[in-house]
Amino acid sequence: MFLMVNAMALEQTSKVYRCERAGRVEYTDAPCLNAKEIDVTPTKGAETYSGANLKSPAAMREKSRDQLVEAVRPLTGLDQKGFEVFERRRRLTATAQQDCKVLDRDLPKLELTQRETKGKEGDAAAEAVYQARLRFKILGC
């Protein structure tokens, strides 16, 4: 069963950031200073709006993968998002995987600090968040 899980290809979910530069708003996959992370997770179920079930092969594969993830959840303890992270990171080196775990732990704390601080401390916090997000992207977390 583990081989079946590993054999299923998963699309990498990219993060999207809203950046303001020189008065212009830009949406990008590269983090920037004071970026706001945007949730771009596609909604499910749009294929049935017409009343007919119009699923593409990719949507059918995704549904099968989702069902498999739910079936093995009692064994793995991973939900859909956790499984996607596992699949994406399993190709990374052990050092990169460890760095990703540290970033998983530290990024929420850094983001909270950024939201709660102003002035020079806020600028330093924004720089720390930027550097952590950049490292996250470079590692492929």
C-alpha cells in the first residue's frame, strides 16, 4: 500500500504572495519584504455546477488520491495537506527536510511577531519573515 501512495503524483501547491512595490500591487510566488501570503487553494466541486458530472482525468486522479489519503489516514496520521507536504518533501535531502521542519515551527512565530511590532522592530521582524520565506522557497519546502 505504501508503494501505491508513493506512486501517485501530487501537484505542488505553490504559495502566492501579495507584494506592494513603489505603490503597485504585485502577486508573485517569490516572497518579498512585508508580503501577505494569499490562499490560492482551488475549490472543489465546480465540475457539477451544470448538473452533469464533468470531471477531467486530472480531477478524477485527484479524487482517487484524496480517497486513498483518507483511507490510510489512520495509519499515517496525515490529513490531505500533511500528505501533500510529505510527498513534496520526501525528495529533499535529510538536511533540507530538517530545515523545513525548523521553518514550519519558526515561521508562524515570526509572522506573529511581525504583526504585533511597529517601527524599527517591525522592520526587523518583516526582514526576518522575508528571509525565512525565501529560505522556505529555496529549499522547496
